[in-house]
Amino acid sequence: MSRTVRIALRGLLVLAVLAALPAFLGGERQGGSPYLSALSGLAVPDVQAQVQCNDKGCVSGGHRHSNCGKLVGYYCYKYNGSSCSTGSCV
């Protein structure tokens, strides 16, 4: 076998090992979303936005919740100019 062929085969072997390495190491599994690629979690970890807890919740202004008032353990944000939404700070 010529020297060039041996070097080429060694190179292919190294590439095959490097390609199979993530499968053997495992890694964290993604959720079952159809919008994620099998490779989407390999390069960069997921970034989650942190909700800022402002200890406020929606208070009623008639039939519509339009203002944020004091409510410990919750956050409040306004949208559409006149409506608000409340979520838990857990």
C-alpha cells in the first residue's frame, strides 16, 4: 500500500471518530419541539430571558384589568396601551 493511501485512510479514520464523538458523549437532550434541529444545542447553550419580579399584579379598573398594583410574588406588565398581564415570579 502506498504512503499516500495510508495517510488518506488515517485521515478518514480521524474524521469518522470526530464525527461519532458527540453520539458517544451524549449531551443534554432537547425538548420534543418540531422547530429544533438535532444539532441546535451543540454549539451554543440555550439562553433564557429572566423575568424581573416587580411584586405587582393586575388590578381591576371596572370590567378590564388595566393597571398594575402591589402584589408580592408576581410581576405585571402592560400591553396594548390599556391592558395588563400578571405572572408568577417563581
